[in-house]
Amino acid sequence: MAAPLIIGLSGASSSGKTTVANALGTIFPDSSIIHEDDFYLPDNQIPYNEEIHEYDWDCPGAINFENLTEVVKKLKLDETFDRQKYMHLETTNISNQIDKHFCVSPDIHNKLRTLAQETFFDRKVYLIDGFLMFGSKQLVDLMDIKLFFRTDYETLKRRRQARKYNVDAGVWTDPPGYFTKCVWPQYYHYHKGIFCDGDDEHKIRSTGGALNHYAKSVLHIDDFINNDDTDFDTLISDVFRTVIEHVKDSEVRIQK
């Protein structure tokens, strides 16, 4: 039996990565999704941003990356793990509220699911969904396929401000200035190294950031634009095709 396939899906908050992960989870025959959101530290351990006098849920220090990395290691070895030990489960967080069949037409869904069954048979697929993940080399090295979703600053801001999150203390909505002073700066700081012209923040804001040679050829990350006018059937089909190409390419290398 083939080893489990580890697929990482990352990008800015509200870039659509969770929506794509949930859609793929209904397509691959034996798949499970691990949401980075379930590895948030308890509320009382979230870093505090003195500038805006709010807790910063969008910095690396808010996530237990050590536990997330350990879980992915176990998944790669097809080992079980104790969810209560490793995960701070938020059963009603944003990851679990998104419609798992969001906008995928029945025809495309059935077509891709048939192809997936023919390609993967009983191979396990783990979809690891989260922001800032590609800033961790340990995590990147554990992933067989890396998918990055991007869109422009204004679209991200608008999507993010429309959201509500359930946390330990109740319902969280972004306070004024939170996206501008927390969400975007953290995202930009930890990703500019994988963008073409990464030091030009204005350009990254307007384009969402095109991946540079290092990201594509060394880290082997594939990127996808997910604007408001992106056709979801086309996006899912492109993502699926990319995954299949990687799987077939790895099989050829193993045979050689």
C-alpha cells in the first residue's frame, strides 16, 4: 500500500484555502482534513498586541506549531494520534462552518471523484489547511504537495471583515484596525521571502504576490489566484490536476 499523501494548503486568511480543502475532502476517496485552527493555543496564551490593545490571533505565536508538526509526522507514517493531547479543538470555529460543498457543480464533482478513485484507490490523503504554514521549514519538508492561494489586499480585507469566529471566550469579530495592523502585516512579513519583488509591499497588495523561483523550484509550491470572480469549478479542477500531476511524477521517479 502506498504511503499517505500529505497535501498542504496555505495562503492569507480569507484566501479560500479552507474552502478548497473542504471541497477536495469530498473528492478524494479516503481523505481527512487537519485544520491549523485546531492548534490555536488557549485564549489565555494568545500573544497581546500592544499597538491596538487586542490579542493577536494571526501571528505564529498563536499557533502550537510544535504539536501540528508532530501530528503531520505521525500522519506521514500512517500512525494514529491522540487528538485531545495534540489539538485544542474548536468544534465551532470558522473551519467547520464553511459549506463543504461550496460552489462545486455536481458534474465537476462527480467527474473529479471518479478520476480520484481511479488514481488513488485506497491511498490515504491528508489535507493540512492553515495560514503561515509555509514559513515553517519542518512542516514544508513533511508535505508531498504544497498549494498556495492568493488574492489582493482589498479582497482579503473585505472577506475577513465579514467573518465571525467562535473561540473559548465566545464570539470573536475583528476589532477596528485588526486586519490592517495584525492580519496583513503578519502575512506579508512571513511570506515576502517567497514572492517576486517581495520587498515591494504595494505590489504585493495589488497582486497578492506572485511566487518567486525559490518558492517554485526549491520549496516546490504551486500557487492559485482566488479572486471574487474566480470560477470555483475551474479552480478546483486546476488544483486537482496539479495534485494528479505531482502524484504521477513521483510514481515515475520511484520506478526509475
